[in-house]
Amino acid sequence: MLYKSFFSLFIFVFLSSCKSEYKFVLNTPKKIQSSQELTISITEKGDKPIDSVQFSIDSKKIKTHKNSITLKINDYKLGKHTVTAIIFYENKTKKISKPIYFMADAAPEIYTYKIINTYPHDKNAYTQGLVFYNGFLYEGTGRKGSSSIRKVELKTGKVLQEYDLSREYFGEGITIFNNKLYQLTWQAGIGFIYNLETFKKEKDFKYTKSLEGWGLTNNGKQLIKTDGTERIWFLNPNTLLEESYIEAYTNKQKVEKLNELEFINGKIYANRWQLNSILIIDPLTGKVEGVVNLNSLKTKIQREQTLDDSDEVLNGIAFDKENNRIFITGKHWSKLYEVEFIKK
């Protein structure tokens, strides 16, 4: 009799626990274009009652009194986000999270180019960064043992001033900001600040969140940096901390290996490592708005010199704001081109 009572109690507890076990599903698409409305919902596999749900995207809470919500996402940055639901039921709570990718609302426009002028360029320069400032080109070169910063005469390609980095550093992108020249290094996790007139090194700074340094530019208020991924970082001008980032996305995918940068008329122009193209990116959302196809330019210069296809690629974008001129070159290229980009 005692055995039967114990067995009955066991069955009751087992059935009760099974009955009260909740299995929640967070319903979201894996990816969605920013022009579409996003629907998020919570369901319970056994249709058990839910008291309420608190949804959020990243750390931003979304107000709702239901188990589902539909919202516009056009104000969000593109790239990876985290959808979270906190579910309240039977005096309990459960938290579920799921990644979602916001994509651009349209495919990028395709651009071609026209050569306006051609200038000589030092083919020994493994170009990593390029800037036009007060009538001169400033160039950062790479590779350990041959990394430098240079001041260059545009029309002749003559190097007027040069500072060589220590052999331990692989130089990367440069920019001129508040009358100082800034330079990244590749994998050393450190950047340098120079006196623009003397090239004397005044200060260094460490990367705080990204692992590598690739391209560098500025928007007049912040430094803008790439790290070889799809991320573009914005640095505080005073502390040089990487405070925020955007991620470069088309309507179909993320765009990685972002390299040399230039800020032109409110947009970020970016080289991609090992590809002879330039992306035009919205600095607010990360949307790739345009792609400039420059494959034929690489073919053109290869008629004059032999290049390593995997290494000596297009890299270097400079902008003359006063005269609205764009200059581009490549690693070890013997020419620098003034170009106009033309939408197809």
C-alpha cells in the first residue's frame, strides 16, 4: 500500500513538472533589408499562457503589451544585431536572444571612371595611406623595414620629406587631422602622431577594441579607422578611443577587408584589400551605396610594369577638397591618377 502511494505521488509530481515545463521560441528572420518591417514574436510550443514579454534590439527596449511586435528598422545601423526577449510567466522569467542581420535596402550603384590627369609615382612605395593637403600629397608606406611617411610633390612624384619607421613596425593608413599627421601600424596595436611640419613623432596611441590597423581618415570631427573586417571605427579626437563603429553591408552581404579610406563629400570611400575597386559607404548606417570598378585601371598600368596580382593592388585614395579632385594609386604603382567617378 505504501509502495502504491509513493508511486502515485511520483507520477503526480512527474506529470505536474511536465505540464509546467515551458518551451519558448523567439521568432525573427535571420536577415532583413532595412526598408522592410521587422516582426518579432514569442511563441510557446505547447500554447501555454504567457503573462508578458519585453523585447529589445541590442540594449534598446521596445515598448509592447503583446507577445509580438512589428517595427521599422530604417534608423538602425546595418550589420549584426541581437534581438532579446524577456518572458514573464508563472511568476518566473526567461531570457532568450538571437542574432539578426540588417541589410541595405538596395543594391549599390555601379560606377566607372575617367582619367583626368596622370602623374609619376614612386614605384618603390608600398602605398598604405594617401592624403592631399595644402597642395602636396602625403603618403604612408608599409612593410617592415621600409615603412615611412612622406611628403610628395604632386606633379613630379618627388619625395620632398620622409621619416622612416623602426624596422619592427609595418606602417598602414594615414590622415591629417587638426594639423597633425596620424599613422596606423598593422599588427602592433599602436598608432603614431607626428608634427606635420617636421615629421617629429610627438605621441602614440593604442587600439582599444580592434586588433589591427588598416585604413585611416577623418570627417573633421573624429578619426575613422578600418581593421581589415567589415567594421569601420570612429575614434574620439581627444582620447583616441574607439568609441563606436558601423559595419559595411550591401543588400545581400557584409563587405570585409576594408582597407585604405578617404572621407569625400560626406561619404566614406574605401579600398578593399586585393580587389581593384572602391566602395562608397554611408557613414551613418554602413550601407554600401556605390562600387567603383577599377579593374581596367589595373590592366592599364600592367601594360607598363609587372605587378604581383595578389599584392600590388589598387590602394590609395586622396581628395583635394578645394578643387574637388580625387587621386588614386596602388602598391608599387609607377603612376598616380586623378580620376572622375561616373555612375553607370
